[in-house]
Amino acid sequence: MSDLPVKVTHTETGKVLLGPEAPKASQLDAWLEMNPGYEVAPRSDSEDESDSEYEEEDDEEESSRLEADEKILLDPNSEEVSEKDAKQIIETAKQDVDDEYSMQYSARGSQSYYTVAHAIIERVEKQSSLLINGTLKHYQLQGLEWMVSLYNNNLNGILADEMGLGKTIQTIALVTYLMEHKRLNGPYLIIVPLSTLSNWTYEFDKWAPSVVKISYKGTPAMRRSLVPQLRSGKFNVLLTTYEYIIKDKHILAKIRWKYMIVDEGHRMKNHHCKLTQVLNTHYVAPRRILLTGTPLQNKLPELWALLNFLLPTIFKSCSTFEQWFNAPFAMTGERVDLNEEETILIIRRLHKVLRPFLLRRLKKEVESQLPEKVEYVIKCDMSALQKILYRHMQAKGILLTDGSEKDKKGKGGAKTLMNTIMQLRKICNHPYMFQHIEESFAEHLGYSNGVINGAELYRASGKFELLDRILPKLRATNHRVLLFCQMTSLMTIMEDYFAFRNFLYLRLDGTTKSEDRAALLKKFNEPGSQYFIFLLSTRAGGLGLNLQAADTVIIFDSDWNPHQVIFI
């Protein structure tokens, strides 16, 4: 069926659009709705006579286009993504995206775009023999197949599975698969947050011990000692952090990396951040994968930054970006401010352009392959001491004391505190987070060192009293617990309580050294571990740590930012 451009003219300005600028016949109605002021231009005799010629050529053009699609069988051994091939893929995307808003849009058009991008198909039936000590779940095997397809078709992508679905193990599975089946032995550059570096090291040791890896971290002297091995190329994978990528770019950027994998890739959404700029300007890595559990946000700069990182050949300048996606609303050739409706339309187009390069699965989609998760929100009363302190702080904005502390005017009996909300949170967690209150009660109860232990410790807090009823039952039934807290001072009180109850525990917070994190994870996860509780701060322990030995999570005090809790 013919789908020729239809000449249109603007009723006020007289501007005429024809050829590539004009809307296609199948999209005419939708285009006119989106571009008020335009109407179909009167046809001349010469145009009428040329119709038959165009119609005869139409089938030939369609045949040629299909043949061109079939020729996008890229060479997976090529280290560079062909600019011509990449542009052809994106042009197909643009065409199919436009079809979505035409009256004749169908699922077939959407499928053709993905098919063109993933032209070379390779079925992955099982994991690499280099991947041992465990078996991938079915959805993880599908994720591996998708990433292998990216490799075969010279594409870059985003693995955006929801937290807890195993992006780390799928990445290790990709490395081992490419090493065994594609003879791509590296070097692979994997960039991770400092808090998860030890976990990545642990997972490689567990799942792929035969892979030669370097954990690039430590003091300047320690990092310099690794340079000879880097120069020799006698390694497969280098694990490092964002900080060292920037700080040691004079060393690391000299290596021609086969693959660059960025964990917590949502940090790349800011095109102006130093990490993004350093990676784009100094490092050579034709194949790139981002890992993130955070869904794409509806912000144009963030989406463009991701496209620019994944497809730098195409999205190398913001002007090109605006030309492709702002064109329907800038007929005069000038940049225009988009309204909300137009912005949403462009975002939908961008999401569709990203579709072949993005894989995201939610837990609810693969829940049949995961153990059932049950959540409880337990409300508890405050202790009598907490109620007194809370009401006084709420009403007066000051904290009661025993009168021994004097303010600047020599008055006692009250203590003014900044940030009332934060102080109320502390009272709700435990009143002994205020040292002078604990010392006052310690003296009253006969403790000589000013520190309260025993039953008086947990009875002073409603949350602790409830915790004391829960934890002994969990230990008696052989459960393993992760307990998350916001404040390190609260964690110290928690440690005193664990010591009183003889609970064997481990602690990890922001002060824990990177080299100690791996040892803590290993102690808790190893078979037969006697550690009952892993005490973690939400910010340090809620991101990227694999603690699969636990079956119970207790969030003692929630973060203001719900995304921090989602990561747990």
C-alpha cells in the first residue's frame, strides 16, 4: 500500500512542507492534530501525473528497505560499533516510534524495530561451565541470553532488573559465557560503588574462581603494586570503584577495555557528573552495560545522558538529540519550549528507542521462581519514659534533664536541641541515645560507669521491648536476621542489647573498611555460620550486598527516602 508524503501548508504563515519533512499519508490525521494550523495543500497537475510513478516505485522501495534490514547482520568480533549500522537501527526506531502515534500502528511495527536491533539470534540453553557452585534461575538465563544478543549485535544495554533478582550473578554469567564460547578473555572493566566492591569480589570467588580478577583499591602504594600485572594483561576482570576510575585515569584509561560494566548505572543519568565525563572522554570501551535497579525517570536530560553513554556514535551531541526528538514541535527550525503534553510524547519516543537496549524484570513477574515474601508493619507503644520526653520535646522544643546541666544563663532543667524532628526520632528509637539521660538513669539505678545494661536497657524503649519478644523466637526456630538501623549511635545501643541476650552478631556501617566487608559477608554467608544477626546501617548495607543466608529482615527505623528501603 502506498504511504507517500502529503504536502501540507500553514494557513497563517504559508509555510509549505513537502518531501521528507511532510507527514506520510497513513499518519496524516494524527499529524494534523498534533500540528494545528496546517492543512493539506492543493495538488497541482504535475503532482497528479507523478502519482502513478511514485506508486510503481513504492513496492521497489519497500523491498529495498527490507533487504537493507536483513543486511544488519553485524560482525560480533568487531570492536567498534559501525556508525552506519547504528544510524540505521535508530532510523528504524524513529520510523516505528512515529508509527505508534498513527492510526495504523500495530504490534508488527514495534516488533520490527526490536528485530532489526537484535538481528543475530543465539539461544542460550545453559550457563557456562566456568560458572560453578550454583545454577541460574530461568529468568536469569534469559537475561544472559539477552546480554549475549547485545554482544552478537554490537549493541550496548541496560540491565535494569528490580533489586534482588541477581544482576551481579547475571553479569558474572555473561563474562564466563563470553570467555568460554566467544574466546573473549577480556579485559573487562567493572565499576562499582565502594560499598559493594567486596561483595563483587566475593561473588566472583564463589561463582567463577577460575576467572583471573584484580580488585583495584587501597592505598596509592597498594594500587601501584598492581600496575605491572595491569601492563602484562594477565587478568580477565578488573573490579574498581568510581573514585579510582577518576583518580587513576592516567593508569586505567591506557588499557583498551573489551567491556565496561557500570554497577548502579543510574548515576550515569547526570551527563555533567565527573564520572560520566571521565568515562566518555578518557576510557576506550566499545561495549558497555549499565546495571541499575532504579527505573528510568521521565526526565529528558537523564534519558539523553543514558543514550549518549550507550550509543555515543549517534547521540554525540545534544543538537542531534533535539533535531530528532524536538522536530515535530519546532517547524520553524528554532528551539522551542515544550509543554507538558509534548514533553510526554518525546519521553515516550525515547523509551521506545531504548527498548531494545533495556531489560527490566520485576519480582512480581518472576515470583513463581522466588520464595514468597511476607511483609508486616508492627506498631508498638512508647515506654513511659519515651512518652514524657516526646511530649515535652513536642510542646517545648527542648529536652528534659535532671537539672544538673546548665545553659549559658546558668539555668538548668532543660536542654535546647536543634532539629526537633531528628530529636523526636531519637526518642522514638531509644531515650538512651541522649547520653545525659542514660547517665542520669544509670546513677538512679546504681550503675557506676554511667552505662545501663540488662533488662532496664530494652525496657526503656517500646521498640526494643517488642524486639526482645521477637528475636528469641526467631533464634529458637533457626532463622537468620538482617537488622537495619539509620543511626550508628543506635547500633551501639543495639550491640549492648545483643551482648545481654548472648546473640552472636556482625556489624557493618559506613566506617567499616572495604577490605573488612568481604570478610564479614563471608562469615555470615558460609555454611554452618553461627552468626544469628547481621546489624547494618541502611545507607552502607542496603545497597548491593548479597546476604542470601538470611531469611528475615527487620527495618528498625525507616529512612525518609523510600528508595533507600526499596533497595533492602
